[in-house]
Amino acid sequence: MFTNPDGNPYHPNVFTSRFQDLIAAGLPPVRLHDLRHGAASLANTKPPRPPPASYLPPPAQPARK
């Protein structure tokens, strides 16, 4: 979810209107929904990032004698 500077959510028509402005300015005619799937496909082509250190188990304790 995206929010306005005042913290309220944008109305979905804001994105549709801005996207139509880009199409009128020369963006190739594609559907907004297609861009969403394209972004997901690109995200899946990158190797996964390692988890943050906070998610890793603690180091093993040395064996006691």
C-alpha cells in the first residue's frame, strides 16, 4: 500500500490516471496489470538474498569436557 505524505492511502484511480498520462506521453501501450506481472517475473530471476543475521541461529557452543 502506498500512502500520501499525510499517511492516508492513495485512491486506486490515482495510479490509473497517472499511468494513462504516461501512455499519452509515449509509453508503449501496455496494461498496468501486465507491468505488475512483469515486475514479479523480473524479481524471480535474481538469486535469493541471504537472510539477515537476526534470522540466523546462534553459533554452536563448543563441546564441554
